[in-house]
Amino acid sequence: FVINYEEGGENCILHGDPASETFLSEIIGAPPFSDARHMSME
């Protein structure tokens, strides 16, 4: 019996973070977007 529970702990400017997430994609070394959403990370 397996339960997979994932809570949204990533950076998101909609939640008040200063920049977008940088580690949720296959893009190596992707810079964070300041004051903008990074759609490929979401």
C-alpha cells in the first residue's frame, strides 16, 4: 500500500516568493525569473 502525497513547496511568485523555481525541470542551470512565472517549471 503506497500513498504519494506532494505538497507544493516550490518557489512561486503567486505565493509571495521573490523568484520562480529553478530545480524542477531538465533545463540545467536555468536562471530564476524575478517577478515573473517560469511556465516550464510549473
